[in-house]
Amino acid sequence: MTTLRATAAPKIATTTPATPQTPALSAAARYVFAGVRIALGWVFLWAFLDKLFGLGHETASKAAWIDGGSPTQGFLKFGASGPFTDFYHSIAGAGWADWLFMLGLLGIGVALIAGAGMRFAAIAGAILLVLMWTVVLPPANNVFMDDHLIYAGVLVGLALVNAGDTAGAGVWWKNTKLVKRLPWLR
């Protein structure tokens, strides 16, 4: 006859609830994200400078905003296709659209390069990029995916990993009185 022995109850692993903190990243990863942040910031800032001064890359000098050109006219009037064509044609060259577009490019570019205001820059940048994606529906090389959506996702990711804290002013910015009072500006 076998004897039954009393055994201790199996230990159940307990976990602590997840905290909404950014996971620890290696130094190499932090610098890669900082580099991507700065590079993407330059994409926005370059678009602003080219449209403002007509540097001849994408914007001819005669179409410079400072010389009376419209930064939205060409893309929205001649590049729009798909279901939102009529809407984009109706706002192409409108003063308010030009100002919003240019301020968006400048603000997003500066915030990304500086590493300050990353949450706000990521949200504004993602919205701007998704709107630009809707101008060219369907995209030329894919059924729905193009670089605008990829950049939008990268922007959100950069904000989520606090990419502005490395090689940027993110740590200083989040400790300012303004951001402590209004954390959405982080």
C-alpha cells in the first residue's frame, strides 16, 4: 500500500501590475532613437525652409512663400487624387491652410530636433502626415501603405520612448514649471 504524503501547495507566481513607465533602453538604442528623431525633425524643417525660401529642391525660387507663393497650392491642387480630391482642391492656396501647414512644419521640425515637446510634436506630426496621406489616396506604390503612415507611426514611437531625453532638451523641458503644470506639453 502506498502512503500519501502531504506536500506543500504549489507556489503561484505573483506579478505586480504593470506601471506606465518607459522600459529601460540600452544606451545604443537611446542614441539610435535620438538620431531618428533628429533626422525626422530635419525632414520637417527642410520642407519648411524649402517652401519658405524656394531653395530649388522641391520648391522653385519663384514659388517661395516669402515671394508670394503658396506652400499648399501645388500639392493640394495638382497632387490630390481619390475620395478627398474636391475637399483638397477647395483649400489649396487658402491663406489659413498655408499658415497652418507652415507653422506645423516649423514647430514639428524644431521640437523634434530640440527633443522638447515630443508628445505634442508627435500628435501634430502624425495628424499632418495622415492628412497628407489622404491627399494621395490610393498611394502610388501600395494599396494603402506609404511613407506618410510609416513616419506617423515612427513619430508616435519616438514620443513613447522619450527620444527627446537623449541628445536633446527633453529632460530639461519636462522639468520646467510650464510642463509640470501642463504635462500634455511634454
